[in-house]
Amino acid sequence: MTDYTPRRAARVLLVDAAGRVLLFSGSDPARPEHGRWWFTPGGGLDPGETYAEGAARELAEETGLRLPAPAFGAPVHRDVTEFPFDGVWYRQEQEFFLVRVADHEVDTAGFSEIERASVAAHRWWPLAELAATDERYYPPDLPAVLTRALAEAPTADGGVPC
């Protein structure tokens, strides 16, 4: 039986004007033999932080994009995942927020020490390419989550895209 460390996390589906989603490539420093995978910006909440506040802080730290917490709106997806990382097994309750930008030059200067040790790259992924790749990404249903979020998210004029 595994003892999980409970964790709450905020994740961001950062999508540019071309419809590409930003993902980071990383590995577990305690288990490098398990290879690399792609994942969204985001991370664990600080004590007392709301999911939107955590999303704002994490997005600023990991990409340099600074937005106020209210700009994140309601989460577009929620799930629970269990995973090992750096010698700890986590049971993570996470909420995902959709953020659209025209363009953004990623700045990782705010990475923590563990992020610098575990993140190797970032890339803007077209949705079709993400859905077709054999590379690992998390959550494993990311293309479906992103497709649903983009279809249901209000547009700038308040309508829902068709």
C-alpha cells in the first residue's frame, strides 16, 4: 500500500492565437530512467492560496506571463491524479484554467531549483500534433480536455465559439 502525500495544484492550458498549447518537457530527478513527458504549466498551491491565485503565481514563475487571479475565470477541468516525483508519492487534486494569449515569449527565469533540475524544454504544440504524437503527456486525456475547454470557453465578445 502506498502512502500518498495530498496536494492541491493549479494547471494552465496556455493557448496562443494559432491554437497551440504550451507544454514543458520534464523528468523525475529521482527516476531519470523513466524518461521524459510533456505537461502544462502549473504546480502545487501555497497554504491559503486559491486555485486561481496558484495558477497566476505558477504561470508567472514558469513562463513570465503575469495575470491577476480574476483573469483566470472558472476552471475548465478538474481531476485527481496519483504519481511519484522526486521520491514522494502524491495524490493531487488539480484544477485547470484556460488562458488565451495572442503570443508569448516564455521566460523561465522564475523556475524553482527543482524545476531547473527537472524541466528540459518547452514547446507550443498544435492540438492535432499533440493528439497524434507517441510522446507521453499529462494528463493522458489532454487533447480531449483542451478540445472541450476551447469549445466551451467564451470568446472575447462573450459568445461561445461554434
